[in-house]
Amino acid sequence: MVEYTTVNVIAVLVGLVFLGNGLYLVRQGREAVFLFTMSLIVGTGLIVVGIYPDLFQFVATLLGLELKARAILVISNLTLFVVVTYLLNRIGRLYDKVSRLNEQVSLLRNELEEMDD
């Protein structure tokens, strides 16, 4: 029989918070499909691992690792890699938008100055 600890309860609670955050994003009508998907995946993963703590032993065996702690580390690192890549991509797009907006503001200011003269 599986023994549940405080860590399991915390994992389930944090998973529920992630799922709640995903629902909040959907209700706000944001176009953040990636954020919703990541909240859903991470939240569901935390809940499943909190309820079935021996699941990572299966994942460790599947990945050819000796310890389930290493499997947790591998999955965590892969998840963080995906999130960081997404955030860097998003920052780049926002930087481009700011640059275009600055160009438009400069052109509009120039037009206003010409109209005043």
C-alpha cells in the first residue's frame, strides 16, 4: 500500500492551483493557449504524482535510470527547457512590437510637427 506524506498533499494542492490558473486564463479570454496547456500539463502531472507517488519509478525504468529522483530531475529539466524557450521567443516578439511602435510614434510626431509648421 502507498503511504501518503505531506509532500503528496502539497503536490496535489499545487496541481489544483495550476489547474485553477489555467481555468482563470480561459475565463479571461486571453490568447494564451501555450500557458493554458502548460498549466494543464503541470497541474495534472502534479496531481497524478501526488496521488500515485510510485509512478516516477515506472518513468525511471522507462528512461533507463536507476533512481526515480533522476527521472523527476529529467522531466523537470525538460519542462523548464520548454518554458524558457517559449518565454525567450515571446520576449523577442514583444521586443519587435515595441520597436515597431516606437517607429510609428516617431513618424506620427514628425507628421504633427510638420502640420504645426
